[in-house]
Amino acid sequence: MRIFDPHIHMTSRTTDDYRRMAAAGVRAVVEPAFWLGQPRTNPGSFADYFDSLLGWEPYRAGLFGVRHHATIALNPKEANDPRCRPVLDLLPRYLDKDGVVAVGEIGYDSMTPEEDDAFARQLALAVEHDLPALVHTPHRDKARGTRRTLEVVAESGIAPERVLVDHLNELTVGPVQEAGCWMGFSIYPETKMSPPRMVEILRRHGLERMLVNSAADWGHSDPLLTVETARAMLEAGFDADDVDRVLWRNPVEFYRQSGRLDLSDLPEAAPEFEGSSIRRGGG
Amino acid sequence: MTDDQALLAALGQDWVAAARAEIAERPAAIGRYFAAAGRRAGRAPLAGAPGWQSDEAARALLLAALPSAGRAGVLATLYAEGTAAEKLAVLRALPLLDAGAGEAVPLLRDAIRTNDARLLLAALGPCARHLDQPAWRQAVLKCVFTGAPLAGVHGLDERADAELAAMLAGLAEERAAAGRTVPADAAALLDRLTPRKEG
């Protein structure tokens, strides 16, 4: 079984998680830029964070044979902080870089005018840099937030098949499917979506444009819930090819639209890490 | 043929020559070419230029097209704002650019401070001659500590000294106390550095 987790915040996970993920079949991940728990107060903090998503994290992932890519954006929550707004001016140079496979996460948190502006401007950046967009849907007031999201996407002029609308559930999947966008589901231990519910959604809505992710971060989450969902699919009667489609080929197809997805074998030239600080602790 | 013309011929990608002409006229143009070089040039080893892979060669050639006036500032910015692959390309390009100490040392010191063994090794190429001896010894010791192969250190035996031997011996003792060993290449270096009694 090969797994591509299209949405996981590895920055907040340990190196041991990379090892467990690799052992369970995770071969590729996309890490969207998002908030970090503690609010940031200046654009420099974002620059260091974006650099880490394009430097340290791919390196850490590579030690375990996992391909790591990123999406870059000013997230909706911090778009409301005037101290963070200048991050929008930093984005063009990041959106040119190899390894950046979409603009994201963008979208709504509390549906404020500031979020409207940041969302529209970043969809325009996606078009300008020829990148797909990864769109977060709000945790509160989700149904209305999702409808409004689809209206803004339609107004922006970006092609719907270049947009992934994420964190969907039984109530919000329908309109996104009708709009022609890709549908993302974050499988969580308790909230958002569970493997059995996910399987039922796949039964009802089919496998086309469906993406399953763990969205694992610093919260109560589990980077192996993609694997768990794959098992639940098999137990429910889906076959191995169905699992491969949802958990590998679909995310490859979506992010390949960036022209920057690199799934070639990792170079063997990377030094042997027997004694390294991150594999053994210390130093 | 100059070094960069030979590398350009080995790479054989027309867009690089066109981009170089533009950069020579307008240095600020390098930013977008430099960022996109990996996906445009690919990442395969170059048959005609041992030791280079195509993305690094493309980036090095873009850097080599910069006018010498103001080059140090552009290099520093591209390095500071670079992804890991971009930083690596700047470091690997330093010998081709014949970079002086003023250009090279701040970048080498940054690379040695990271925990990315690829950057660490790239900082220990021919341009490491600009590093003072204490900084160079610490970098070599960090290679041993992280298991980065010492074969990647340029001019290792010429520069290794008694002080480095003492540091290696200390690490070997500490490892032995923990029931561990140092990598074979470090043990061999320590052996070469240890004077033997005659007879």
C-alpha cells in the first residue's frame, strides 16, 4: 500500500512520526502553511516558517524516504492581524520556488472583510503563478462558509479543477462536488471525520476528485489515520485499486497540476545518518 | 574554453544561455530563473561534468553570469532566501565563481551551523580554505558526529592537524564509554594523524 498524505502539518510532529509513517507506507506528503497555535506578530516569523517548509522539513522527511512538498499562503486566521498582513507581499517570491505545489491554506476562519480580501488576493496569486489552490473551510458555521467559499472561487476565475476544498463532511461535500472542485477530508480521532464515515461518503459520492488526509498537527490528531482509512475501505469491500486511487493517484493528479511535484526516488547520496542528532537525540 | 562555458556545454540547455545574457544585463532578473531552475533543468547527474547534477549546474551558471559589481549582495540574498536545494547550489557554485573570503565565509559559516548534512558537506569544498582552522576543525568534527562521509571534505589530509586528532580521540573515547564507535572513515583519519614510535 502506498499513501500520499495531501495535507499534514509535519512541523508539529516528531521525527519518530516520519519513521512510523514511512513504515506504514506513507511515501509522500504535502504540508500546507497554516497557523502554529501561538500567534505570530511579524512577517519575519512567516519567512522563517516558509523556509522551514522548503528546507528543514523536506530534509527530515527525506531521511525516511518520504517526499515532502509544501503549499504557501497567509492563513485566514492570521490574515486578520494587521501585523501579519505584509506577509502577502512576501508570497510572490515563495510561490516561484520548486517544491511549492499550491497556494494554501487560504479561505475563511471567521468570514471577516479582511479574510475576504486575503482570500481573493491569494486566489489571484495562484492564477498568476500557475498554481492550484488549497482552500480551508471554517470549523464554525461550516455550511455557510463552504457556500461562500465556492462563490469566491467562482468569482476569482481560477478553474474549479485546480481548487481543493478541504475539511469537508457529509453536509458540505455535495456543493463542492457540483462545483467541480476537488474534495478533501481530514480524518481525525474524534472531530471532523472518522474512517467509517469517510468510507460511507466514498460509497455515496464515488472516488473521483476525492482526497483523504490526516491533517495531523499539534492537536489531538494521528498521522496514520490515512492508513486506517485505507484499511476501512478494504474491509468495506473497496479493492486495492480503489484504495490506491484515493490515497495515491488522486493527490498525485491534483498536485501534479503545479508542474512541480517531484516523486522521483530520493538520492542515495544523502549521508548515512547513524550518528545524527535528529535520529538519535542530542547535539 | 572557460570553466563555465565547459559546464554550459555539458548541461546543454538553451534556456540557461538566454537567461545568462539577460542576467548579465539586468542582475535582478536572476531571482525567478534561480527559483525555477530545479523544475526546468531537472535533477539528474551530468554525464559531461562529474560531480554536478543538472539543477545545481544551471543555478551555478546563472550565478556565474552576474556582473562582479554587486555580486556579493545578490549571492547573500539568494542564499538567505533559498530553499535547501538553492542554498546547496550557491555553496557548490562558490569555486566556479572564484568567490573570495568576503563573499564565501558568511555563507559557509551559516551552512556549518545547520543540521542539514548536505549543506555541511557542501561548505567543506575547496572554498573552505577561507575558513580559519578552528572553524574548519569544528565542521569536520560535526561531519564525524553526524556520520557525513569524510570523503566529501576537500583536502582533508593536507589540513588535518594534531588539534583535530585530539578532538577525534576525545569523541572516540566518549563513544567507547557509551559502547559505541566512531565511523570507520573517522577512525582511519585518527589513525593517520597519530604519530607512531620508531622501531
